Amino acid sequence: MRIGRLRAMAGGLCLLVAGCVTEGARPVAVAAVDVSRGLDCSFLTAAEAAASAGVPNVTHGGVRLVPQPPPSTDPNDAIAQRANIPRSAQPPLTDSQIRILMCGYELDAANARMPFTLFVPKGYDPARKWPLIVDLHGAGVTPLQQMLFDGTTDFAQRDGYIVLAPMGFSTFGGWGPARGTPTPVETADINPATGAKWTVNELSEHDAMTVLGKVRETFNVDADRIYLMGHSMGGFGTFFLGAKHNTLWAGIAPIAGGGIGANAPAEAFRSVPVLVMHGAEDNVVRKESSRRAVQELQRVGAQHVYLEFPGLEHEFFIRRGRENMEKVFHFFNLVSRRTNVSPVSTPAAQ
């Protein structure tokens, strides 16, 4: 008992200095710059993780707190409160979560520094290729909050995935598609494609694809195993970026989203395996949004799996539902561009 407590204390001390791995019972400090291979990153701290959880209104098991917290003045928390989305405090960090990297880079088009979070599995070896997941956050959710969805880094460590959670210019950026009148960013450069200042939605996509390029330049990423997933606004973004860059992805997983249509034609997914997930009792993004997307996938014969969860809602079922997050990893483990031969044409008569 006493030995176990001493080991825990030693591990905590190691975390304050840097990330750590263990050799037997002995913690060994690892510098963030070594894990990030030169990217501008630092290891997540317990304080940062706790602060990222926002204003809790339920227990980790989903039981409503009494009394409920007062309205938040933080716009990211406020949108969740207005939608009555359950939020719980951040539980103690797992062994994989203490290796989350808090990173940033200069996005030249925006003349701004963009944060992102990154997970690199312990034991990363640049001599071999590694699969990569790009994980898109929802409205009012930060890259760190997205990376801290229960199970994400645990399953990434188990199955050997690098995971990237970009900002997408802002927590409300939208990942690319224009909704309503696009908002120009006054501090941004001129977008050479339009001759006008970059807009928020354009910078959202540009940030995601730019930081993906930086990660691919830094790590030995398997080009046949790059995956895209996202929740809520990130689910819509997954369909949009999945369609626009459909030759890049080995598979996609839009969760509690939708959006197949003019911005994301179903035909673009005939060669991209798709896992769609939605809570049946979602009152933020109705299940019909995913159902319509699935109908379009069915219409064009695109490979897909649709999981609809009875009694479950918009966010908590995936943010604190590691058993549901694991389904995403199982799906990605099955598919790759090397093994995907869809669409399969009818063989010619002999």
C-alpha cells in the first residue's frame, strides 16, 4: 500500500516536470519537444484539464447536480447551458491523457496563432508508418475538450493512432461550409481564391488542413490510414471535409451531425467507408439529420454503418461514453485505402 502511494507521488512529480514513461516502477522524464518532434507543444497539466471541463451540471455518471450551476458568462459554456447539454467535471487523467500535447502554430492567412491538441502513442517509432485520426470539435468546444472525450487517447494508445484535434480558427468556425452571410476576418490576409479577406468559415477549413499538413510533415503517417471524425458541428464538418477531400480519407465517422447535400454530395462517399452515429433522443441536432444523410448514402450505394442509440442524447453519450467511442476505433481498425475496393462494379460476363 505504501509503495503504491509512493509510486503515484513520483508519477505526479514527473508530470509536473514533463511527460513521463515508466521503466518498471521508475518514472522517466520525457520532454514534450521530443514527443512532438519539434512542434511547439507542451504537455497537458491537470489544472488545464480540469479547467477545460467547463461548468459541471451532472456527475460523471450523468446524474443532475443539485443545485444546478448559475448561468455562465463564458460563451462556450453558455451555449451548452442554453441547450441543456449535460457536462461533468474532468475525471482524473488516464496514463494516456497525461501525454496529450497542447500545441500551437502561426496560421499566416489569419495572422493569428492557432492552438491544437495532439496525441502521439507511447513507443512512436519514425521507422514505421502510423495511422492518424483528425478529430473535429463541436460548436463551443475546444480542441482539448474534444481530445479529452473519454477513451479517445486510451484507444489511440492501445491501437497505435496519432490523434490531431485542430481548432478550425475558432470554437464556432464551422469547418468550411458557408452558412448565411460569410464573416470576413479583418486581421486576415486576402484569400487568393476569392480576392477578398479570408472569412471565418474559410479559415476554419484552412486551419484544419494546414495543421494536418504540418503533422504529416513531422510524423511518419500512413497515407492509406488517415481518418476523419467529428461531433455535432464537427459531424457536419466531417461530411463537408470528407467529401471535399475524399481521396485523402480511409474512413470517416460523423457523430450527431449530418449535412449531406450541396456542400457534401453523397456521391463523394462511394469510395469512403462511413460510420454514422446519433443519439435517438438528441434535441440539439435531431436524429433526422443523420437519417437523411444515411438515406443519401443508401441512394448512391456508399459503404456505411448507421448506429442510432435509443434513449441517448446529443453529447454525453460520446463525451462520457467510452464504450461508444470504442466503436469508432473498431471501425477505423477495419478499413483502409489499401483494402477498400468500393465501389465494386459488376464483373464482365465470361
